[in-house]
Amino acid sequence: MKARIEWLRDLTFVGESGSGHAVVMAASAGAAATAPSPMEYVLLGTGGCTAVDVVLILEKGRHDVRGCEVTLDADRAEIDPKVFTKIRFHFKGAGKGLKREVVERAIKLSAEKYCSASAMIGKTAEITHDFEIVEAA
């Protein structure tokens, strides 16, 4: 896997993935931010990694999953390096007849076996998961 980061101006950079996709990131904080920060991308990537796992696990089990949303709430250390210290994942799964134990198992498999990002972040952060299921129309 490869990536390239190029400084644009101020503390704004563009990152290009090895697959040719580009994202803008900025170190500015608060209202002055022009793009997500690199650490926000780390959090987004972790959420995306586990969401992909959960959807794939449910689909492979032939469950009628129609939606998956993951909300993350993270705390960071007060001093440098400001690593994540706690991340709470809240999953909202939608589907027809999704059973609680099936969704719980998919989340657990992602957390414990498949999600590379969670495995790395879990070295410094306490990670918790909860979920809700919405019956699709």
C-alpha cells in the first residue's frame, strides 16, 4: 500500500492513495478548518473499516441488511502524542428481520478478527460497541 501527501498552503495538504483517490486534510482547528484533520481521517477510516466488515458478514450470512450507520465518539490524550484513548462505536443496522444476536456477532467478528484499523487503534484506546436495529419497510 502506498500514499503520497503534498503540502498545498498554510497547514492544508492533499493526500493521494495508491489507488489514485485524493482527499484534502488540514491541521486547522475549529471554525477555521478547511478540511478534516489527519486524525479525523484515522477515525473515519476506523469506522469505515468496521462498517464494511459488518455489512459483508451480514450479507455473506444471507441476512436482509439494507443499511448500516456507525457513529464514533472518541477521546484523545491531553499530551503529545495525542493518541485516541477511548472510542465508542454505535451501530445502527437496518434490514428485514435482522436478529439481535446476528448483528451482535457481526460486530464482534469485525472488532476481534477482521478490522485492521480497530486492531491498531485498540493498542492505545479502549473500544466499546453498542447497536440498534431498525426494521426496514
